[in-house]
Amino acid sequence: MRKLVAQKTDCQTSMIMAALLYIATNVAVVAWLTSGQRLYRSFLLQAPSPPITVWQAVFMVLVADSVVRFCCLAPKLLVVAAMQSWGGSSHGSRNVRRQARLLTLLEYLSGVYRAVVPIPVWYTYLLTCTLNNVFCALLAGFYLTFKGYGLLQQGQLVLVAAKLVLRTGALYGRYLGKAEANNACCPICQVRSIC
């Protein structure tokens, strides 16, 4: 995926569909292998049934994060396929910019979701660990506070990316006005044009 976007090369739709099938197959295999541990609850942001050990929490978070990271490739692949089918060649500057904005928004959204997925697991572990109940509640409170602050920062990035996707026109600078166009001088370098 990174190679396709970085090189700005066209990819056949069949290759994109094969990548989507590969993602779906891998997610299905992981779901089947971990069906006894009910990891799907993590994706639905439900807390696991307590008590859980620290190793169970680490395993659940690692597997859920890797599956979510892998699943977040699917919308990006769909954006690349849609931009190719709607815009023809992906080499047009507007199409490339639009695709870059959409991919940036999807990346920030996937980052927010990846940050939210482990919250129920760690919150359940911190509340049910065998330490003093007051200490457990303090740890859970600190965890939620720090996680909330991080999510607030990521949410601000998502809003900026969403504004860029919805914005039309130039991302920076301003358009040339009539007075500047009639003045035979370049507004950037102030050199007289020959035209």
C-alpha cells in the first residue's frame, strides 16, 4: 500500500481486490484461532469478563491492535480503487491531492480507533487486579485521564484532516485578483512579465 501511494503508480483493480481478499482471509483466520478467547468483544469496545491477568490483557491488546491495523488497510485500498475508477489516471494533480487528503483522514481515524480498542481491556484489568481497591481505582482513573487527553489530541487531528477533505480550492495562499492579473508583475517574485 505504501509503495503504491509513494510511487503514485496505477494499480489494477484486480490487485486491489486480491489485497482485500487477503486481508479478509487473515482476519477470518485470526478470528477462528482466537475464538475461544472472544476477542471480537474488543472490537466492539466491550470489556472482557473479569478477572483477567496481565498476560491475558497484553495478548488481547496485541492481537486486537494487529487485526485493527490490518483491517484499516481495507478502506485505504477502497479509496485507491475508487480514485482510479472515477478519476481515470491517478496522475492528475487534483486527483492525487484528493486521494492524499482522504488517505490522511483515514489514517487519523484508524489511529483514533486503534487508541480506543485497548481501553476496555486495560480498564477491566486495572479495576480487577489484586491490589488495594482504592489503588486500583486510582490507576484506572489515571489511565482514563491520560488516554482521554491523547484521544483529544488525536480528535483535533481528525477534525483538521476532515476540514481538508471537505475544503475545495487552494490549500495555501490565495487566488490572483484582477488588479494583480492586470499588473504585468509576478505577485511572487515581483519581476515584470514579458507578455
